[in-house]
Amino acid sequence: MRISDEHFAEFKKIYKEEFGEEEYNKRTEQELFESATKLITLVEVVYRHQNKDNYEKEETS
């Protein structure tokens, strides 16, 4: 999974806002990158599942 520099910077900004400066500074760039990747993976799984359900509903109608 490749995250653009722009999107990674946005993730770090949001992370810092949500968890605070102290928690943000405890994390390495690698840890933040892993968190961003995990978030994207979670969103992809939810999106695929949601679209699968919508497709099945249309098919049975």
C-alpha cells in the first residue's frame, strides 16, 4: 500500500489534533505510517463490505 506524501502529512496533522502533541511525539514516522496504512485497510474492508451488501440487495429486487 502506497500513501502519498500529501495524504500522510494530512494523517499526521489529524493524528496530532486528535491525540495531542505529547502522544504524537512518542510515535516514530514508521509507527505513524503503519497506523495510516491500517486505517486505509480498515476503510477498504468496510467499503467493500458495504458495496457487496448494496449489490446483493439490487440483485434480489
